[in-house]
Amino acid sequence: MKYPVVCYIVSTVTFITAISASGNDIMRKQNMSSKIYRVEHEGDNYFDGKIPADFFEKIAAGDFNRNIYHKFSDRKAWESVRKSKYAEMILAKADAIKDGDVPQLLFSEYRRFAVDGDRVGYQNPYYKRRANMGYLALALCLTGDKEKYMPRLLDHVLAITEEFTWCIPAHSHWVKDTLMDREPVDLFAAETGAIMAILHHILGEELDKEMENLSEKIRKMALQRVVYNTFYDPESSETNGWYNTSNPVNWTPWCSYNVLITAILLEKDHAKLSAFTRELLRINANFASRYGDDGYCDEGPSYYSKAGLKLFGVLHLLHKIRPGSMDQIFAMPRIRAMFELIAHLRIGKNHQVNFGDASPVFLPEFGDVLPCGEILKSDIMKELGVGAVAGLGHCGDHINTGYKLLFELPELPEKASAGAPFSYFKNRLAILRSNGFSVAVKAGNNGEEHNHNDLGNVTVYYNGEPLIIDAGNEVYARINFSSKRYTLWYTRGSGHNAPIIGETEQMFGKKYTAFFERADKKNLTLNLDNAYPAEAGVKKFARTVDFAENQVVLTDAIQLSAPQTVKIKFLSPCKAEKISDSCIRIGDVTVDLQGIKLEKISMLPKMNGSWNIPLTAIEFKTTETNYRFTFKSK
């Protein structure tokens, strides 16, 4: 992801030189300024007046709680969660790690991203190395068994400290296939700093008994690579765009959250910690100020966990170190809407409306979602955890995620509701729900973050199960964020049920838009007049959904400047078959066709990503400008 280069404004915080962890860090340290580099933006003041006036002064004076994770020595706390289902899951994972089973990280794999675009060859063992460390650290704390877990834990900890960079190859700086001499604080460098800081906090004293001053090595390395490289590096604007960008996306709260953990747990100078905290809260205020009042995240529901939910993570950390300090921010209607968004994107049984680069499987980060629901007193958020088992981590953050699942989950309601009959985000997304059919319709524009060209795409569920779907995305490679992004079949208009008009499909760009002319519990009418490039010849285009529990009618009415063939493709995880020229069956649902004919039914290869199952492609064709699909239950 690229960010604009911006001019620096210098604050007045003094930098105390840190001991470097590598020769590269030593050279960088010599070029570092004695001031924090910052860029001010209009939204920086969005939280002004919402925190105690003396909040930062209290931190600078050391009047805050740093002990936000239970240490190994607090045996009573760790024994209290020993019977948790998550404790058993963690121990099973830790026990499966064999002696010497430290995933190998090779530069030849790192370089593959620059050579052929491959990300997973390095990323997968990188993530697993950190996941293993988390499992072993938590297992050691849960059991107190150093003989069993400490040797394998040390192998992983020292391996991570020996890595030449914590930045993954996709986020490093390359000139062709040459790696440039920079230390970006990317998503996963920041996350590595946080997990090492948590390890240092809960197990530092025990690590030092095994290897003298290991905890101090971890402390200095994490501060240097993650905190100081963000705030003091003169190149920070280029290498850490999430910190200085005027239009922040998920990178800003996601990196901020992990940088803040690292600073809170490791920075001994309270004045510096206060300054870091002020900067991180400022840029997250700017992030929140860019949202609408309905809390809609145009990056999609999968990125909600790393966008709006990570904003909660930042605020929750500050709430922990100074209890009550964030109460007025939590009470802001827009902030509540941002946090509750994921509950409103539910559809079917444990699924979510998966527009953009998003998975359809509903797997929010319960270690944040459920405490957020508790703080907001939000039943719809707490209902998300009913009957669900959370994953133990993602991309290596397992020590943090696992800890929160052990210690921070609130009591849940006995059962979950079916969800609101109607969820609406003005001119962006509408969702209709019932015990029979449920439907979602996508509007907005084709220049959103993690965009797919999906204006007008319709998702249909029946009896809580997916019927007509959005394919979502496959495992990322370099192409996903390159000029060739829209050569991928699942990002294109033709990869959705947005019609192809003649040979023209929807294109990327904010100028291509769609909005709702009507949106209520019975009818959704979407205006797609400006959703296509000029060569499609669209003069008018209305897509209408008439909704009832046992029937959904999808109607397209198109006015064209010249006659054209119109083609539509439905994607389904269900089997489909032709019943007659005017009727097909998809799963347990019949679909009557009016003004349009079935062309073919085919199977797509198994997706390695969102659905991870083969999908059925159902293709239709017509020369009519008004046609209809009527979905009926048995």
C-alpha cells in the first residue's frame, strides 16, 4: 500500500538514544532526529474535549497502570483460567510443537515477492513462528511447567530476535528485486513488537533465569524497531505512511494498537510514553473522523476487525491504563456505530455480507468484540459470541489473542436473536432478513478500499444458508495490489452478478456509483445509471428487489442507447439444475425466469481463500431490457 509523501511538522519531545539491535539500526540511529516527526490533519481534533484534561500529564507523571497483562508469577490468576475451553485448545497446540520445530525463514523466500509475487512462502512460516511462540508462552503460564515448555519457547524467541527485519516482504521497499535499506513499521513488524512486549511483560523474569538479560534485549529491540522507528525516523513519512497519511485506512488503527502495546509495556520514560500516546490518539481521531455517522466500513467486514475494531483496541488499552478515561469517546454515537457495524453485517448462520476482499465466514475477533459489547452494553455485539468458538489468533498474534480469550471475555446472553429484519447504510449497503430468505444488495462506488467492481451485486440466503454469493477473494499475492488487480476473475464485474452489457462490464473508479432510490423492509430499488463506462450505452438502469419471507423477486430494467446482449452470472455453493426453459433449481430453491434464459451451468475450481469449496457458476443471457428472477421456497 502506498501513501503520499507529506511535509513534517516537528513536535517538542526529546528523543533519548536507544541501544540498537543491529548494524542497520546503528546507522539509522545516527540519522534520527531528536524530535518526533508528525503531520497534522483536520481530523486530529475529533476526540478533543472527550478525554480528561490531565490525561497525558498523568501518564507523564507515571500515574497509570502498566500491569494490563497477568505475569507468570501471578499463579492464582493463571490457575483460575486453567479449565477454560481456550486453555485446552492452547495446550493442545503447544503440545503438538516438537523439539526443534522452529519454522525456517530464508531470504530466498523473502525475495520471491520481488521476483515472482509470491507472499506465502515467507509469510506462512513467519506467522507460524509467532503462533508457536504464543502457544508455548501461554502453555508455560497456564501450567507453570518450565521443563516442558521453556526450551521450545526459547528457541522461538531467539529465532525472532535474530530476524534481519520484522517487516514482511510484501510491505518492504524494493527496487526491482533489490531490498532497500529501510526498516518499515508495517502491520506485522508492529504486531511482532506487541507480542514481544507481552512476552517480556508476562515472562521476562523467567526468561532472564534461562539467559541473562534476554528480557532487556527484547525490550530494546522492540522499542527500536517498532516505536522509535515510527516516531523518530526521518524517513517515517515514506516508510510508515499509516502514521502520517491524511486519509487513514485499517493500517492506522492496526499499527497504532500494536505500537501502543509495545510502548506501554516497554517504554520506561513516562514523558516519552505520554508523547507517544498523544500522537497515536491523535491519528486515530483522524481515522474516526473520516467515517460516516452510520459506522460503515468500505474496506469490508473482514477488515472491520483491523479497522474499526482496532480503534476499539487503542481506546481499550487507554481505558485499562487510566480506567474511565475513554468513557466519553465510547459514548459518541459514531464510535458506537463503527464498533457495532459487524453485528449489522450478519446474514444467515454465522455468515457475513462479504463485499470487497472479505470472507463470508463470520469470525470476528471475540477477544475485542465481546469486551467492546460489554463496555457499550450492546446486546447485539455480545450475541455474536453465543454458541461460537473463537480462533486462537491470526497472522501470529496468538499470545495476545489467546490471552484475551482466557481473561477478558464477558458473560454472554443465553441465546442470540435472528438479527434485525432490515439493516441499511445509506447508499452503500442494504440487508433484509427473515426466517426464510435473506438478501443483501451492494451500492456505493467502485473506488472503495479493497474494492471489487460489485455495484448492484445481490447476495441471497435461504434458511440461514448461502444460496447466491459473492466469491470474496483468494489468498493474496502481489497481483492483488498491482495494476493487474482487475484481471483477477473475482474482483471484476463479471465475477459478480453485475450484468455484462454487450462486452462491457463494470470498471474500477470512484466515478462509477450506485445509490438506493428506495430502501425498506419490502423493497430495495437501486439506481445503477452511473455504474458503467460510456461504451456500455446505459441511459437508465434500475435493479429492484421485492422481498418476502418465502419469495424474492429480482428485476432489472435497463434503457440502452443501442440494443445489446446482457449476460449475468450467479455464483452458488449449491448444486443447480435446469427444470425447464423458464425454471431452474438452486439447492432447495426454485428460480423462475422471465425475459432471460439459462446459458450454462458449470463448476469452478475450488477457491483457495474465502469459500475454500468448489462453486457453481450459473450463467444467463438475454436481449431483453427488462427481465426477472423469482426465487421461491418449496
